[in-house]
Amino acid sequence: MPVLVEYSNMDIMAWAGGFESLEEAWCDLGVRSNTGDGVALDLAAAATMWRNAADRGHAESQARLGWCYQLGKGVEQNSELAVAWTRKAADAGCALAQYNMSLFCRVGLGVVKDSAQAEALSRRAADRGHAGARLMLAELVASREAAAAEAEAAVATVTAAAVAALEARVSEEFATLRAQVAQLLEAVRQQAAGGVNGGLHAAAAATAGAAAGAGPGAVAGAAAAAAAAGVKQEPGVTPPAVKPEPGVKRQKTG
């Protein structure tokens, strides 16, 4: 191969003699110009060769031109053009473009960061034999699985904490409820005891009044009060008549 420093149409045509197409020749010359392999190192010339081939639909040149725009090598940096050329080549099935596009998606260069899309693109390139894509695919899969395991562990931790907090709250509320029920039962017992004692006191007072000469009606009232208070009277037993004290006249009833 001759060493070309200036690229004329005759030079390109001569270079193209060993390739299947002019686009292949442009692409190869661009690679050599980009690295200084057999020709002068010239990034602008490399971008020009790739642009010529890219305009003719050469997918690899489109991918390389897109990389030039992304890094600003030989052309003014332009992420929008970088993504446009790279995506066009990736859609055409170029493994290099698919790999480059997966890099863009992985780190968010000119596109929204998207690990899932990066993994899908790297898988397509890996299936076409791209070594770099295979390595990145392994990294992306490992990262995704690690993230999933971490997320699962985090969910388990949060769930356990929530269950523990709920159990503590239920236990506290149950203890409070038991205390309230105990207080209520004690109040009921006190009220019941107070009602019985009050009835017995009323019966005693009524009986005392009858003993003071209040008459048979008062004694009957006392008996009724005693019955209402829960004081049982033996069947067939009549309360004894109370004799008036000497000098006290019995009052007539009715």
C-alpha cells in the first residue's frame, strides 16, 4: 500500500483497488488516518473519509463518524449528531455501532441513562461477536443482579422493621385496653356494692322508725324496703309486733 499524505480522487481510487467498494476504501483510510498507520496522522482527514462513506450508507463509517462527534475528534463535538449517526448504524446491524450506543446509554452520553437499553444493545453486539460488548454485557448483568439482590434485602429489612413496629404498637394498645377494662370492671363492682349497702341502710332506718311507734304501715314499708334492698325474709315468718313504750299512745291508722 502506498503512503498517502494528501488525498485526491486519484489517490482514493488507487486505494480502493484492494477493496470491494469505494466506501470500504474510505473507511479503511479513515482508520489509518486516525492512528497514523501508513499515512499521516490526521483526525480531520479521518473524519472526512468516514463522512464520505457514511453519506453512502456505510454502517461502520457511520459508527466511527458518530464516535468522532461524541469525542470531538477531527470535528466539532456534537452529541446530537453522534447519537444520530451511531443509532443509524446500530439499526443497520453494525456491531461496533451497537456497542458504542450501549456505552452512550450506560453513562448517559447524548441520551437518557438507561441500563436496560444498554444491556439490550450490548447483547446484540455480543451476539455478533464483538469482544468489548461481551465484556460489558457481563458487567451489566452482574450489576443488575447485584442491584436486584440489594433491593430484595432492603425490602426484607424494611418489612421486618414495619412488622416489629406494628407488633409493638398492637402490644401497647392491647395493654392500654386491658387497663381500661380493669378500671371499668372495678367501677362496676364499686357501684354494685354501693347500691346493696344503701338498700340495707334504708331498710334498717325504716325498721327503726317502726320500732319508735310509727305503726304497722311503717313496718310493712320497712319490709318492702328491705325486700327491695335484697334482704330476704323467711317464708311464713311475720315480723314481730313492736310494743310501744310505756306512756306512748299508739296512733290509729286508716
